[in-house]
Amino acid sequence: MKRLAGALAFLGVSMTASAAMGQEIAIRGPLANAVSCRRCVQYRAGRISIAPTFGVTLVDEFDRSLWVGAQINYHFNDLIAIGAWGGYAVAHIPTSLTGAIRQQLAAGGTMPTATPGELDALAGTDTTDPYSNSTPNVPRGERFNQQIGQLNWFVSVPQLTLIPLRGKLALFQNIFLDTDFYVFAGLAIVGLTERHDYDVGATDRGANTPTYQGGDGLFANQVARASRVAFTGTFGVGLNFYITHFLSLSVEYRAFPFSWNTSGFDNNTTAQTCGAMGNRSCSGFPDYQVDRDVSNNRDVGGRFIVNSDDWTFHWNQMVNFSFNIFLPTSPRRGD
């Protein structure tokens, strides 16, 4: 019993001493209130970064664009920077959906010169006749890629960047790269082209003027382009990998949502002339309401309008890759 009591007393004293020593190190030890890193390289503080960029748009409906651009930032410290980014679309690649529409609706012949009545008689009788596959939204299927909207240039200024996280990335447990994660946001100005505004009117497909034959009609409007500038905001995230003290590679995701007409369709026509007479019933798309002559199976009225009412909201987005140069080439170091 004496030996057991002695052993318990010794263990109690030992545990008490360990707790006291641990508490003493936490409060009074040499690491108390010490910074997490001494003489750390401050890659961004007080430096200007210049970067050529290459990017591609994502999740495009009808047209994918390839971008080249440049970015410049001044870094107040390792946490915050302000700058600008600009890019230009150097190439446009039709998506698979655009290709499928062209393939399905492309016409093999040429539009015959005929009266409106003769055109109605020809419609649907010859699969190579353009009129048989024509609609106001897609007058000629093989020209569909010429009516879709395209992004042309982009400027973001000013753009604020925050760098909340920094650490090291290990590759194959042998190569270590200093890496930081950043977020950014700013104002954006986007230049784009869309199908030109058009108003078919009530008689363009009726008994008077067969504008499908070209001239100032839908065939000509399908390839007519109009440029405009959209003002919006942009934001995104990125990862930056330092390969030397003044060179780095980065990849970033950028979003810039706004409304525009990507298809060239009459999406939201507000003017409608539907059911005006007893022998005519409402027909067509919700945005293309017409009076239909049931006895002759022909559209004799209605409106087809392409304008700003047809802009629809899109979450436009891209990914950019950049090669960053930091000046001056020698970074600051922490205390």
C-alpha cells in the first residue's frame, strides 16, 4: 500500500509539473507573439506586375472566342492590388450547336423568282429550296453562323485584387512552388456585334411583298451586323504560381454577365397582331404571333422584330492564362 500510494503521488506531481511547464511556454516562451514567418519573400508588396494573357470563353451557346490580352497591377502590399485588364478576340469558333443548325437547315438551291402565291406553292415541295426551310429567325440555314452574336473586345478598369491566401504547393513531393490564391472584381466594358435591328412589318410575308427573295428583306438582314458597347461588372478567382522571385504563371476564372442577343432570334417581340378576323387564328411562336388565313394556309399578317427587346441575360465567362513579370525584379523581405 505504501508503494502504491507513493507511485500515485509521483504521477500526480508529474502531471501537475507538465501542465505548468506547458502553460509557461505558451505564455512566456520564445515563440510568444512571434510572427508566422521571418524574412519571408514579399512577392507583391510595392511591385508592378505586367502580364500577357491568353483566354477562351466557356459554356458558349453558338460562338466560342479565343482571346489575347494584357494585365497590369500595382500591389500596395501582399494583400491588395489595383489595376486593369484588356483583351481582344482574335478568333471565333462556332459551337457544335451552330454546326448542327447549319447542317439541318442548310438549303441546297437558290431562291426562285416568283409571286407570293407561287412561293407558297413551292414551299415544302422541294427540300433543296431555301424557302422550304426558311423562318424569320433563320432565313437561310447555311448562313446561320453569320447572324449569331460575337464578343469582340473587353476592358476592365479599375480592377481590385485581394490575395487572402498564400502557401507552398508540392509537386511530386520534391518540387515546391510558392503559390497564392486571389479574388478580383471591377467594372467592365465589352464590345460586341449582333444581328442588325429589323422589322418585317405586317405585309412582308403577305400578299404584297415577298421580301424573302433578298434585297432589303430577311436574307439581307440575316448577315447585316450591328456593333455596340455593353457596360457591366466582372469578377473571378485565380491561382498564381511563382517560378522565380519575379516571374510567375497564373490561371484565373472570369465572369462578366450581361444581356445580349446571342442567336439573332426574335426572342421577345412586344408587337403582336393576333386573331384580328373571324377566319384567322393565332399561330406561330409566342414572340412571332400572326394572323393566319386558314382557307389559303398562308400568313397574311404579323410582326417579326429584332431589337433590344430580344436581349436575354447570359452568365458570360472565360478562363485566362497569364505569364506575370514583377518589377522591380528583387522583392522585399519581411522582418
